[in-house]
Amino acid sequence: MDVIEMLTEFNLTRQEAAIYLTLMSDGELTGYEVAKLTGISRSNAYTSLAALVEKGAAFTIEDTATRYTPVPVAEFCDNKIGMMQKAKNELITCMPQRKEEAEGYITIKGQAHIVNKMRNMILRARERVYLSASNETLENILTEIRTGIERGLKIVLITDKPLELDGATVYTVEKQQYPIRLIADSANVLTGGINGADSTCLYSRKKNLVDLLKDSLKNEIRLVEMIKGRDER
């Protein structure tokens, strides 16, 4: 993800993000100077500058000609996150409560959505997490795994490369393909794979799928322990 794309995650358009970067690199500028430096038309430059001010990414300096100066990126991002956190809390309070969580089989597509689901399952787990995934996938959720360990969760990982993680039980099994199998609190599961544009996982609270994945992981752990014991003899 490039800088422009990351800035769009904070509610800037790509044109606004490009102008914000220009302000960051060139300092205080007039609308005319921004248009000249970026190649954007003057009318569009002034429209985007006004939007940057409205969105909290720039301030104006009133002089003989109005100049624009960028809000430091850390301050801009912190302000946006603070606003989103406030909106989140208000939404949680105001939203109608669901009667119950869906009990069927939910399909989750796209790597980012799958990783986010994994993060949330770990963060909401209360007792234990069993997870089989490639080391590359685990890298995306190590923060949540470490947070779970600090909260006292029992964490058991099966992955394809050695991983030092204090507080977790880690088994290493080398495979060409490494599907995701995640069980949280023996209550909900996620299974599938991350494979570029074809990334797809199935999420469910169905007991039959939970039990199936539990048995699968238990058998794999037994096999790893048997192989390890044989190699140590």
C-alpha cells in the first residue's frame, strides 16, 4: 500500500492526498503554487485545499494571499482516529441489538477481510485460541496474538516455520499449502485460505464444524508430537 492509498484510508481523495503530500514536502503554499507544482487545475486545486482544511489535514495562513500549511501527519491521523473512536462508541450505544449471532456458514472473501476477522476472533476470545496458519499469515496478526497471551489466553499455533513466541505453544509442520484453521473458545471457527484474489474463508458457530476442526487440529498435533518424539530418540 503506497502513501497515497494509506491517506485515502483517512477519508482523503487521491487528489487531496497528492496535494497534502505536496504541502508536506514544499511547505506553505498558495492555491496557485499547488496547482503549478501538481499539474492539477487551479479550480480543482482550490476545491481540494478547501476540503483538506475541512477534513483537518491543513490550516490556512491569512496573508496578502491565502496560504495553506499541512497538519502534521501524526496529529491528523490521531484526530481522525479519535473521531472514529467517538463515533464507534456512539454507534454501539445507539444501534439496535441483534437478537443472536448468525448460526449458519458465512463466507468471507478477500485477504484484508479474512485477516480482520482473525484479529477480531482473537481479541474477543476469553479462554483459548487454536490456530493453524502459515508464518506469513501469522505475521499479520502477531500483535493480537501477543495481546491474547498478555490477557491469559491459552494460545496454540501450528505453522510452517519456527516461531519464538513466549507464552504460546508452537508446533512446526512444513507444508506446500497451509490453509487457515482458527478455533476461538471452542465456540466459533474460521477455515479456508489466503490466496491473492481468490482468498476465501468460511466462518461459523456450528457445533459440527467446530468439532470437526478441533479433531483435525488435535490429530495434527498428535502427529507432530509423535514425529518429534521419534526424532529425539
